[in-house]
Amino acid sequence: MPNTAGIIIIGNEILSGKVQDANSPYLCRELRFLGVELCRIITIPDELEIIAQHVREYSNAYTWVFTSGGIGPTHDDVTIDSVAAAFGHKVILPPRLEALVRSFYGDDTNEAHLRMARMPEGGALIDTPPLQTPLLLVENVFVFPGVPELLKNRFSLLKERFQSDPIHLRQIYLSANEGQIADVLNKTLDTFPELMLGSYPALWNKDYKVRLTLESRSESYLDAAFSHLQARLPQEEIVRVE
Amino acid sequence: MPNTAGIIIIGNEILSGKVQDANSPYLCRELRFLGVELCRIITIPDELEIIAQHVREYSNAYTWVFTSGGIGPTHDDVTIDSVAAAFGHKVILPPRLEALVRSFYGDDTNEAHLRMARMPEGGALIDTPPLQTPLLLVENVFVFPGVPELLKNRFSLLKERFQSDPIHLRQIYLSANEGQIADVLNKTLDTFPELMLGSYPALWNKDYKVRLTLESRSESYLDAAFSHLQARLPQEEIVRVE
């Protein structure tokens, strides 16, 4: 079975259009590059019950879950409590995290700052040097900050652990419309049922009208399917292949 | 009860990072402007059972559901069948849609093109002049194309029907860190429990460090909450208010 993933974006600011989600587009590209099959992306509000329910459901369904957001010091930061609730864990204040927060805020450290030192009991702290703050992992759920720069620098330091069998890709660009080639695509899928075949119109593109993407975890299977399809497409409509 | 919405983005091309979703950021902003409370955005693969399940669930949960993608002529376009399955409707080929497709493709019209003339029985076709092709509405589910230009021009012609009680917004920009003001935010929420209050750090911003957003459907409630909070924040940390 391939490794799978679900992404949970937590934040009213995304749902209300105040901030555009930059994390899921980044994670989509990275996970594909790593060969991980991303199955769901969901954006949900800052509400404990809703977050806990999705964390539980996605944790059961996928190899890895990535959450983003809701781990700051204010009232709307409820991700830690939600992840703890999802698995029935208590929330604790481990000395290591408390010391980290106190060293950062010094004499100004208050109760709100210390909220950022809380974690679900049984969670693991993953060190990502040279960054000082560790990343929280609870079961198979990686708890990322919502700030895109912080998510990206943590993910990029961790990503080797998600390396899976690569997904190979070839592409065909056509000047035909999708309807003209639909039958050829269907017949190719009859012969190569395991092929991941995408067909994407580009209505206002001057260069091509349809992009076909062919993917497989087997390079030889992909090559065979690619040759099969390429030979059956109307040759005069092929703009280029990649 | 305020009007609510759920967005279902359908497409392997988004999950695999080949195409970045431009439709949900657009709909987020538009729906907020219209006063609609957006509760979920989910991106799911081109698979009939998964689409049908989410359409059914979201249709029951929210005032309106917006789907995007999967209505073209190829094998991976399964949204029409999925929406029909969600409500237990048959798929029909209404003469009006068939005529539209035949007038567009002329003598080249084939079975694949005619897939685009199919719709669930009992669905409504909404005309959006000057556009020639009507938009499909099934129960409370608006079935939009995935191509961003096509979604935007249809939604913009329809949006008046979603006009709801407006959500009023005020903002405060601060040079403080979130932890310093968390206590004041909590106390404001004790006094104004209906206030929608967001706190968003801007770690690398030179102008301010935190943006507070205060929202309410009642302008007078918002004004009272705004004055209450503004007076209790450290005055020297307020960069500006909006």
C-alpha cells in the first residue's frame, strides 16, 4: 500500500478570506514529489470538537496527518487541546518546553506564553536543528504552525522521513479539445487500468488546449502506457510531449 | 440563523500539486463579503463514492454547497454522476443541454461531448446571461466548473442571491507580541461573548506584529466591543486601527 496523507488547515482567518492558505499548496507539491498520495485537504474553524473529530478520522484513515495552525498563545489557539481530545490524552506542560518559552520571553513570560509550552501527553517532540523549537508529533499527526514560513522551514527539515516510492510522470500537450480524445483515453485505461491519467483543459492557452498527465509508480508500466496512448492520439494535434 | 456554506473542490490535479486551487480563495473572499458563514473547504479526489458522500453530508449541514470541477467530457469527470448518486436521482440528458452541446461542436459532436449535456433529474438550470451555458443547481448544491475563469464569471453573475446579513469588521494593528495581549483578549470575550475575535501574528512584518480582527453582524455590538478592547490594550503598542 502506498503511503497516504491528509492535511487539516485550522483557522477562521482562511475560511473568512482574510488570509489565503499558502500551506496546503506547498504541502501538495512536496508530498507528491516525495511519492506520498495526498487524499484530503480540509479547512475547518478554530473549534475544539470539530478539530478533534477530523484529527481522529484522518489519523485512522491515512499514514500521516499534517495539521496547520492554532498553536499560538491566544483564545483561538485550540489545536493542542483538540489533538489531545482526539486521542483521549491529557494536556501536559513538559519542563523542556516550559524552559524554552521562559528562555525566549524572559521576565515577561506570562500564562499566555506558557500555553505554547503545552502538549498532549504521549506526544513526541521532534528536533529539527538548527531550529530551536521542536515539532510536535502525536500518534501519526504532525502539528505544524500556521505561519507559512514556520511550516516550510520545519517541513523541509523533516521531509526525508516521508520519502516513499516515487510517482513517475509524463505529459502530453495537445491542440485538440478534450471531447475529441476522450474515447482514446478511455480505451487506454481499459488496457492500462492502473494508470493515473489526468486530462486538463487550458481554455485560454495559445500554446495547447489540453494537458494529459500520465502517472505510475512503475516506470516500465508508465512507459508502456505512454507509448500506447501517444500512438493512438491524433498525431497532428500533439503539440509536445514531456 | 446565518446562512452557511461548504465548498467541495473536486480534482486529483489539486491533491497532486499539479494545479493550485484558485477557486476556494476566491469563493472565501466573495462569501465573506456577502455575509455568508463559510464552514468547510474540502478537496477530494475524482471518485464517485467520495464525492457523493461529501455532497450529501455538506448539503444536509449548510445552507449552500459549492462544488468545483469534474464536469468535463473525460473519464475523470464524475461530478454529475456523483451529485445524482448523493440524492438518489437518475442522470438524464435534457434536450436543451443536448442542443447546446450540438450547436457548439456541430458535426464533430461525439459521445464524450454529450457527457457535458447530462444532469441529475430534478436539478435546475440557472441562466446567467450573457453566458450561454446555464449553471446546474441540485437541491442546494451549485455545480461549478473547475476552470477558475468559468467559475468566477458564473459566480459573479449569481452572487446577489447569496446576499446575507453583512458581517462588520474592524481591525487593530499592534507592535506587541500575541502573548502580551492574550489576557486582554480573553477578558474582552468574557464581556462580549458574541464577538468574532481573531489574532494573527505577522512575524516578519516591520510595520506591526499582530493584527486583531473584530467582527459582528451587529454594528453597534462591534463598536462597543471595539471601544472596550481598544481602551484596554497597551496604548503605546497600537500601530493603527481600521
